[in-house]
Amino acid sequence: MAKAPTGVADEIALEPAPGIRIVWDQGLIESHARGEGDDGWSLDGPIGSDVAAVRVLTAAGAEGGALLIAGVRPVGAEGHDTEHLAALLGDSDGSLQPVKETLISTEYATEGRIRRIGLELYLPGEDYALRAAGDAVGYGESDRDGAQLSFTSLDFRLDGQRGAGRLDLLRRAS
């Protein structure tokens, strides 16, 4: 079970699994809406030997609001259903609410890169999902703190609002 979001000053944090804490910088999240900046988040602590990958989605709308998702896939996991996810949905006034359940669907191109993602977000007290989608517009790879980072830049849509996003996949270096 994911821990509740924490925030101090200009930081927002989620803990999708014990010992894995993702911290976002509020200013960098906002730069996503302008299609600028880097990933905007940091990993607080190392990736343990029981973790196959950490997945982070940062998306911001042109009119404000944000979607932040942190996921941890354990070693030996066979599918998305075993990934530990935590998510926050922010509106244009800056308030954040936790997402009760997050479902992610990933479509891959023939060369193995992400082509598109689809999301269903279930908010507390709601029976119907809020839907979001992102189409890949760019790719990249880098090393980050001794791990391999692959990222996909996204043209993002959430509840009729357009914006930009980035999906990062962090794996321990072999």
C-alpha cells in the first residue's frame, strides 16, 4: 500500500513501496506544461535488489494541474498487476488529491519503444474512472546515480486538457 503524499515547501513526495520514495520539485513539474525541463523528480534512497524497475510519470496541463505517478516493479513480476503504484492528481489551484487506484496500459512500437500510454484513474468516492493518455513524441536514455534511465516524452491529455508529460523507467545497472 502506498503511503500518503507528503509535501514541504516546493516538494511533493510519494512512496509507492517501502523504502522507495519519489520526490518532485514543484517548479520542474510546472515546466513540463511548457515542454521544458528535465524529469523533475529524484529518488530518495537506493534501488534495492528486490526491485526490477522504478517507473515515474510526470505530466502537467497547459491550464494548470498535474498528474504524478510513481511505480515499483518487484523482481520476478510478470505483469503490471504486480507493480506497486501511488498517484496524485493536482488541479489548477495547486491542491492535490491521492488517486485510489491507477491502471496503466502501455502500447509499444515494433522496435520496443513506448508508442502510447493510457490511464484510468479512480478517485476516492468515484465509481467511474478519469481517463488520460499520452502519445510519444521523443525518447532518450542516460545514466542516473548508477542506474539506467530510459524516458519517453509525451503529448498528454487528461480529462479534455492538453499538456506535456514524461514517463521515466529507472533500472539498476547490470
